[in-house]
Amino acid sequence: MSREDVTPGRFARFVKWVPRADGWEPEYLRGRVLAKTDGEWIVEVLGEEKRVEKAVWSVYR
């Protein structure tokens, strides 16, 4: 699946891996995509706008 496969106006889920003391753990984010640029998605999460970096996060299906 392409990292670009997110349509503005629709809900999407994202995942990134975070290091922990005992290994790696996924962190998830779900929100409505407002826009996308070359380097990030702009996502509304619980009424707050967040910048989701494409180099750090992946689209999660």
C-alpha cells in the first residue's frame, strides 16, 4: 500500500513505532485528513489539527 494512499476529507489511521525499554511498540493515530503535502498529512484528531510526518508515520489499514 502506498504511503500516499490517503484522501483528504476521509478518515484514516496511521501507525509509527516507538522504542520502549523492552523493545518497540506501535503508536496509532486516527483522524480526518484535512490536506496532504509532500512531507506530511494534516489531520484533525478530536477537534485538534495535527501534522503527521510521512517520514515517521505510515498509513495503517
